[in-house]
Amino acid sequence: MQNFREVLDHCGFVDLGFLGPEFTWHGRRGGELIWERLDRGVANYEWLARFPTGRIKHLNCFTSDHRPILLSLDAGGEHKKWNRKPFRFEAMWVSDSGCRDVITRAWDCTPDGTPMFVTASKLKRCKQSLKAWSREHFGNVKKRIKELKDRLWRAKDDSARSRNFEEFDCLKRELNVLYDKED
């Protein structure tokens, strides 16, 4: 069993969980009735990214000692979920010293479970923390660039009339910083 767990960890597989009755097999050993969850659905993170609403359902079957399992991709729910932008780590975050602190705080937890479950939990917590931090700290960079460009054009016209280029130069520097963050 340990070798099986190590292979799952090595391949990056995570248990998909299930809906329905807890056990997928039953039998008798030594006169005792035994119930186990033997049948499972597992996937790697690439598959989970492509099918984020995939679920395993344990079905009923009265002609076998195994319950069939059904993988449901929940097409309706999947379409709704894909309307949202998938999480991406932004390179601009590394330029800010707060990024390391956010990751360290998010990673500093000890959930119970298998090593894969612990890692998946920490990654999920890290993702949520980074998204919140980015929204608060950086906002929407593309939107800010557009707004700043509009202000820059107005400042250029104003500076041409007043011969004061200070605001124009300041806005230009700010825009360059945003372009660097965007790249």
C-alpha cells in the first residue's frame, strides 16, 4: 500500500473525493463483513485545471460486491467556472517584497492528511492569499495603464500650454513602472 501511495505522490495525483455512499466494496473475511473504499478517481493538477468541476459519484449496484463509480464533468458547472480567469502567478509580484511574506504566511499551516493533501491545501491557501493581496496591492494593472495613458495625454496638452512638464514627466515615469509590472 505504501508503494501505491508513493506512486500517486510521484505522479502528482490527488484523490478527487466522491459523492454518495462511503464504501465501494464489501465482502466477508473470517466471518466478518468488511466495507472498504477501494475504488477511487485520481487526477493530476493539469487535468484538474482542464476539468475543475470533475467529480466522482459512487453508484448503487446490487449484483456485484463493488459499487460502480461515475466520473461526471458537470458540463454546465464547468462552463460557468471557465468564465472566470484561471489563477496565474504574476511575475510582477516578485518585484514586491510583500510577495514573499504572503507566500510564507499562507504556507505556514499544517493540515492533517496525506502529503499530497497537505500540499494541495497549502497551494490552495497560497493561491487565495496571493489573489487577495494582488487585488489590494496592485489592483488591475491593465485598467490602471489605460487610465494613466488618458491622464498622460491630457497632461501633455496642459504642459504644452503652460510650459510646465513636471506632471507630464511624473506620469510618464509612473506609466513606465506599470509597464514593467505588466511585463
